[in-house]
Amino acid sequence: MPIVNIDLIAGRSQDQLKSLVKDVTDAVTKNTGAPAEHVHVILREMQKNRYGVAGILKSDEEA
């Protein structure tokens, strides 16, 4: 049973998340032969003030 964990910053639409889960599932089934019903995709969203790169919170970056 393949389990895929994806961490991402919150803000994507429900349609984007659905598409991501479908595309990841399709890629895993294509490349591993696992049936889609055995592929688990876990999305973990974090707020911009809970994630940083190079010592800077994403919430403090200029858009």
C-alpha cells in the first residue's frame, strides 16, 4: 500500500487539491503497478506563518 505525504502551504482551492490527489494517484499506479484503491495520499497544509525558508517566514515575504 503506497502512502504519499505532501506538505504544502495552505491556500489552494478544493479543485486544485482534488486534481493533485488524482494526478499523484495516477502517477503512483502507473509507476508501481499498485491499484488506485491502495494508494493513500495525505495532504498536510500549513499556514504561511508556520513555514520558513532561509530564516524567513513565508508570511513575512513580500508578494
